Amino acid sequence: MRGATKHLIFVITLLFTAMFSDVCAQEPLSVLEAVQVGLKNNFDAQIQSLEVEQAKRLNEWGQAGALPSINLSANQNNSVIERKPANPFAVAGRNISNTIPGNLDIQWTLFNGFAIRLNKSRLDQLEQQSAGNARVVLESTVQTIVLGYYNVLLEQQRLEVRKKAVQFSKQLYDYVRLKKDLGGAITFDVLQQQNNFLTDSANVLRQELAFKSAKRNLNELLNEPLDKDYMFLDDFAFTPVETRYDYETLRGKMLSSNANLRNQFIIQELQRIARQSLQSSMYPSLSLNLGSTGSLDQLNARFRPTENGTVVKNTIGYLNDDDAQPVISRSFAPEYRTLQGYSYGGFANLTLRFNLFNGGQVRRAVKNAEIEQRIIQLGTDKLKLSLENDLLTFLEQYQLRRQLATIANTKLRAAELNLNLAYERYRNGSFSAIDLRIIEENFQNAALENYAAIFDVLSVKTDLVRLTGGLLDEYR
């Protein structure tokens, strides 16, 4: 008996250490704050945000081809050539040539069958599609975080139920031991209450583990340290005056705001633009090409001597010593000199292009695009039908679970009252310990069922709000 007492003291110490752990370092956390932290830290949400920014930067008229393309090019050409030309007009000897040609080219598409406007419309839709994809990811993240938060509250309430049960068992155990000391109870009664107390203590320890696991899962969703602890601020309760939903109102919201359906509409629009883009290739295209060219040239070669730009004459004497009658030699000694020059010019060209026939490729591509557009339309109709079915299912589940939550709450109040009455009768000696234990277990089950029903209502309500496209607005 002494060994069992020591074991019981150890269990009590372990239990109350878990029950009354230090909560001073806990950080307050509401469900809205959990969503904000999760969206800030979630990797998928960050990736989608960057993809939306990419699509927004691409959505410009310049990307669609409405603005001209301007190119400036320049290069330097150098050559050294040793010549002994057959051409009498070519410069003989070593020729060193340096040339810097440049080119400015402007190309501007004036008309190409409305393809530019269609490209801009396509970029608009791609930006919306990127935002829609981000919304789907964010809604999924928010829903997971909200349910993770509520799951922590559920496990916390279950832990409170188990703690109340073990406190009640300990109270009965102390009471029976006192009665035995006074001679009003036997060892069997003490052992029975001890067994009940140990069973409830084990349930508390198991529930402590489930509660810690739920908190770790929430920290993983929030991308926070797994051992971080919180003080959860939101209530975990259900009132019969919960929000009531009308099917037609919900259906209207779903058709206009559901993220998946809006993305499907964008896919439809992109396919329509693709078909029109193919049709635009059947129109002529007109483009303008403007530009200018120029170069700086330099040549180092053997030229006849010059002075102030004129060729120097080689005077070998004077006729009759008359200075006015010089005798000119036609031979000269060439010398290396560097000459510089330049050139420039401009151009403006119009180009008209019209595809008259290419084997019917364009018409076949347009026809296939029309078929693809019809396929996407059928997919949209299928998605609508599936969403309407989900809406009816979630709405029926919500209405049913509200009723079940009301019933579970009523059962809990009745079980609590029944437990109080049974305890008084047990203290008066008109009720057995076994019957009291059965009623006490019924109370535990009723409490656990009540909190599970509350979680079911909150879960299906989150499904309804997400299906109708209001989840991000509710937790913005």
C-alpha cells in the first residue's frame, strides 16, 4: 500500500506541474493576428506576391508592342594593307585605314491587325490571372490557419474538461480516504476511487500531449518556432443565434466572387483573345522604319606633297632665268600623310505585308481555337455545377451542425445538472460510487461532444465563406 501511495504522489506531482505551468511568457494571439502572421511568413504566399508583381510589371503598352524599337549601333574597323596596285588610281604602299561607322534604326509597327490591342488585353488578363492564383493560395492558407487555430482551442477545451474531471476524482478520492479513516468506508471504495483518479490523470496527460501537438502544428502553419507558446484570445463557443444563410444569396456571391470560378472566367477570356490574335494575322501589317547612318574615316598612305591643300609643284629651273617661266618636273617624291573624312545620311521606309495564302494554316488554327474555347466553356459549366453541389452540401451540413451543436449544448447542461444531483445523493449515501462514476463519465463525454460540435460548425462555416469568396475579406 505504501508503494502505491508513493506512485500516486508522483502522478499527482506530474499532473499538477502540467496543469499549472508558467504562462507569463505566453504571447497573446487572436485568430485574426494568426492569419496576419501566417500570410506574412508563409512561403507560398510570398511566392504568389512576387508573381503578381511580375505580372503587373509586364502589363505595359511597350510589352504589347505599341511603342517603337530604337537601336543605336557603332563599331570601329581598322586595317593595314600593303599595296602594289594594278589600278593607277589606287594608292600604292602601306595603307592604314581607321573607320567608325554608326547606325540609328527606329522600327515602329503602325498596324498589324489589332494584335497590339489584343496583346495588351492579354497582359491585363494575365495580371488578373496571377492575382486570382494568388487569391486561391491565400484563401487556402487562411482556411488552414483558421482551422489550425480552432483546433488548438478545441484541444484546449478538451484539456479543461479532463482537468475538471481529475479535480472531481481527486475530491472524491480525498473524501473516501477521509471516510475510511472515520470508519465509514472500506479499502475497496478507496481503491476504486484511486483507480478513477489515476485513469483521469492519464487522460489529462494524453490530452496535454494532444494540445501541445496542436500548438506545434499551428506554429508550423505560421512559420514560427515550434516551441513558441501563445495565450489564445478568441472564444470557442456556439450560440443558437449564429449566422443564417440563404441559398440564393450565397449562390450569387459564389458565382461572382469564388476564386476558382473567377480564374476559369479569365481562362475563357484568354482563349477568346488567343482566337482573335490568330484572326488578326489575316489582316495586313504596316510598319515604319526610320534611321540614319554615318561614319568617321581616316586613311594614312603615301600621297604627293601638298601645301595648304594644293599639290606642291617640283620646279627644276627657269627658262632664260625668267622667274615667270618655271620649268616643272612631273616626277615627285610621295610622302606619308593622314587624311580624314566623314559621311552621313538618313532613310525612311514603309513596309506593307499581307499574307495572301499559306495553305489554310491560319483558318485551321482559328477553327481549333474556337473548339478550344468551347471546351473551356464546358469546363466552366462543369465547375459551376460542382460548386453549386458543394454549396448545397456545405449549407446543409452547416444547418445540420448548428442543430447538433444546440443539442450537444443542451445535453451538456443536463449532464452537468445530473452530475451535481448525483454527487449530492452520493454524499448523502443514497447513491453508489459506481453509478456516480457512470454519470461523471457521461458528463465528460457530453462536454467533449459539445466542443467537437462547435468545431464542426466553425469548420463548415469557414468552408461556406471560402466557397462564396469572402474568406480574405473576413480576415483581411
